[in-house]
Amino acid sequence: MTLNNFADAYGNPVGVIVKSDSHIRYWAQIYNGNETVLPVEPQEYAFGRYVRVEYPNTAQRRQLIGIIYDSMLLNPSFGSLGPRLASDDSQRAIFSPDYLSERAVLIGIIAIGSMEYLANGEPSPDSIGKEQGAPSFAAELGAKVFPLTESEIYAFHFYGESSEAAPALHIAYISQLLSAPFGLLPQAALRILDQLEPMFPNYQRHLKIIRRNILWKQSIEPAR
């Protein structure tokens, strides 16, 4: 099974990369109703959701892993004071069809690492195919964005440092999120913990310590 084939079988894309602000910050445009067979549901690109982005060299079976930390609405008619021929979308589809296709939802993605996939489409089970933190390679314009499944999230976080080592929880990218100067990232980190705590009950104490540290940091920063 090729990576392009397993992508369709392992989940539907929600959008494509259209812009980057840096090596780790990207903007993706969510598909509208005319671009997909099945409509993209809001929960598929919710704040704090894990996503993967296809790398251009699919032969390597490596995917960029990121987190949605922001969103933006684009409206081509904003600020326009001219006369309007239509007042709702049903009329705009007749009088101004281009208007509907030009409206867009953008999501901000911060890259937190990458992960290799096996030929059968499953995530690599060991540490060799995983990196957490700033990924080695950047995404490209037009790359498809997929929401991560629970099994993919689990595989990205739980593995052994070597084939002989016992698997353990890894969240090395948390410090990257908390040190970046973007106001919503601490909130995204809390949403991440909401997802990880039920997945890793044996690490509840560690994750709760991280949560308390984030909340404490948020409480004192406004006072600076």
C-alpha cells in the first residue's frame, strides 16, 4: 500500500497548506463544500487537535505532526460598501458564485515533530521513525492536512528509546509550545493534556504536574 493510498483509507484530508510564517508555523485552508465528497466537520479542525501534514517525498512515508493553535476567517466582501445583490448564501450562489468560493477558513498549525509510517499505513512502533520538537524538514504549499486518529496520537507519544528499552510517554515538544511567543499556545497545551490524560492513565501524576505548571505560569505572566 502506498502512502497516498493509505492516506485515503486512514482518514480524509481537511485542507491544504497555503502559507507559512516560519519553519514550524503554518496556515492551512479548510476544504469547502465544493472541494470534498464529504463535508469537513468543525470537530475535525478544532482548537488543540493533532494533525499530520504530508511531506512531498511520500516514498519516505514520513509525515509532519502538528497541533492546531489558531484559526482565521477570510471574507472577500469585508469592508465593501458597494450595493449587494444578495442577502444570503442561496441568493449569492446565483448572483455571486465566486463570492462563496473565495470565503475561507484558515487554521494555524504549529509543527511539533514528525513520524514515519510503515508500508501498511500504521505508525512506526519504535523511536527510529519519530522526532519531537522542530522537525528536520518543512512542509510544502499544497500539502494535505489530516486529523490524527487516537492510535496515531498514542504511537507518536509512547515508544521505547531503543528496541531493548521499555516504551514510555514522550512529550518533549511541550517546552517548545510554552516558550513560543504566541498567546494561545498555553491554552493549546492544556487541550493536549485533556487528550493525553485518558490515553495514559499510568502517567496521570506526571501530566497533572505539567498542567499545574502551565496554569501557574499563566497566572503570573499577566502580572509582569
